Amino acid sequence: MIVILALFFGAALGAFKARKRGGNLADMLQYGAVYGIIFGMLGMFATIVTHRMLT
């Protein structure tokens, strides 16, 4: 669940940053994809750490 939330949050944040900088649709998609991947990976690590601490 953390991974999915982090992925969507990262994609939205990336698209917002690109729009704020005056980017077009392609820029917003690219920023959204990159931020989504980065935040998704951070969410994956957070999930692994959380599960390891609970067991």
C-alpha cells in the first residue's frame, strides 16, 4: 500500500513541478514518470523496512 501511494504522490508531484516550470504535456509526463519511479522505489524500501521491523 505504501508503494502505490508513494508512486501516485511522486507522479503528481513531478507533473506539478513540470507545470510550474512552464512545461508542456510531454514534460509533465516525463517528470511524472521519473518522480513516480523514484518515490515508488522509496516506498518499496519503506515497506521492506516496516515488514522487517514487525517480524
